[in-house]
Amino acid sequence: MIDVADLNIWLAVGAGMLSFLSPCTLPLFPAYLSYITGVSVKDLEGQHDARIRTKLFSHAILFLFGVSLIFISLGVGVSMVGEWIQSFLSGESGQFIQQIAGIFIIFMGLVVGGWLNFTTLMKEKRLRFATKPAGYLGTVFVGMGFAAGWTPCIGPIFATILVVAASNPSQGSLYTIFYVIGFALPFLILTFFIGRARWIVRYSNMIMKIGGVIMVIMGLLLFTGQMTRLSTFLLDLVNDTWFSNLG
């Protein structure tokens, strides 16, 4: 069975992937991996024995754990704020918040796609470490520092997830968790295939434009109240197909 909220969950996963594949994250991926593991970029792109592969994945998982601590905490906080706002508004509060969220997502989609350029949003504020704190715990702190910064591209995309979380507080934390999953999947996959990451970089701008279009469409659906109808339609379609196949 598929729930109506599943559409937003898949959008959250897609937003996480888009954040990682953005031109301001993907090209820096080998440098980040080298920084947290202590393995040179040249060695990363070569053949790895079992010891190096274990080191790469253990540090990658702990880095993502640090990232998730910040992202999920922000999602929980925003969900609580959204619930508080809705409790103080009456009548069509939910619809009003969704319309505001829709406008915001359309705006951010135009920014992500490169059709609007705002230096304030695109200014890098990533936290930097002169030297990495030692050991695996240091990798967790680096992940937290990465997530706490407002980097180009990631800021607008993650802000969209936070706005969706605020407009639907009961599912807000879940959206953030799936955003983290979407960010983590390509991170771990490319950790395994680090030597083949360069070709993806060439298409990162096109990926961002496609993501921007999807965000604009999502914002329009949310603003006009069609998101729920679309989710219900997909739910009915999948359930009908599911039960007909069972029959």
C-alpha cells in the first residue's frame, strides 16, 4: 500500500540527490573524501585494496552521520515551528501555509535552475577546518561542519525541504530523513566508484536545471492545491494496478 505522503517522500529523496550532484558539491567530493580519510586524491582514483576500501566507507558513513545530525535536527525544529504556527491560526491555516510554501519553492527552483541569481543566497558560508580533528570522531565533526554551512545550491534545495516540512509538520521529520538518505546514496555509491566521478561532473549543470524545473512544478502544484490531488491520483492508480495484478 502507498500513502499519499509518498510523493513528497520521493521528492525529498530527489532533493537530497540533487544537493549532492550540484556543481558546488560534486566537484569537491574527491577533495572532501581525501580530507576526511587522509588518502590523497590521486590514490583515491587508483585501485583500492580491502584496507583502503574499508577506511573510505567507514569515514564516509561517519561523515554522513555528522551531516544527518544537523539536517534532521533542523527538520525537527522547523516541524515544531510549523505545528506551533498552525495551532495559532484558524480556518484555512494549512492551505495558507502551503501556498506560501509553494511560492517559496517556485522562487528557489528558479534560483537552483540558474534563471535567478541572488548573491546572498549563492554566497558560500561553509565552515572550514584548518586541520581535520583526529580520528573517526573528527570525521563526524567535519560532517556536522559541512551541514551547518549554507553552501551554494544546497542552501536553496534544503530550504525547500524545510518549508515543506513546516507546511506538513506531522511528516516534516520524515521528509528530512529521506532528504539525508537521498544525499547519502550517491555519496556512498561514488565512494565505491570514486575513479568514475569525473564524467558526472560534466552534466551537473544540466542536472541542476532539470531539478529546478521539477521544483517549480512542485511549487505550482503546492500553491494551487493540486499536490494532494496528484498524490491521491497516483495512490489510486498504483493501488488499482497492485490489486489487479494480485487478482
